[in-house]
Amino acid sequence: MTEPTIAIYTEEETGPSDAVVNEVNLSLHGANRVLERDIPLEALEGVRHLLPLLNTKPLKFRYKGVFVVARLVNGSPRIITAWRLLPPS
């Protein structure tokens, strides 16, 4: 059974070959977190920056005040979950 995904494409896409590089998939849970927790879409940039480090094992990282868990699925980066970090007190 394959998990449905939501693909996010950037405005700078210029052709079909660039679509694979600029595409970031969200699991249903990840998409729900982005919508319900008001996660900024700029956090998706972090996944593209860390693309060379991604593999099938989930990678946890912080980017622009957001904690993200992502991994590669069928060669495409996928956000598993994300949440905002509280500012230091």
C-alpha cells in the first residue's frame, strides 16, 4: 500500500527535469502538521538544502525555527512531520 503524498513545487521551476529537484513531498501526517500548526513553507527549503544528506532513514533537523523530520522515498524527499520550536526563554 502506498501512502498518498502532496507535492510542493517552487516558483523557480523551469522545466520537467527541474521538477524532480524542486519537488518536496509531504506525508499525510506531514501535510496535516503544516496546515494545522501553521508551519511556514520556507521550512521546505531546508529539505532541499539537505537533499544530499537524505536517505531512507529519517533525518531530524532544525531550519528557520522549525523542527523537521524528512527522508527519501522512491528518490524524492518527503517531510514526515514538522513543528515550530519555542523561542528560548
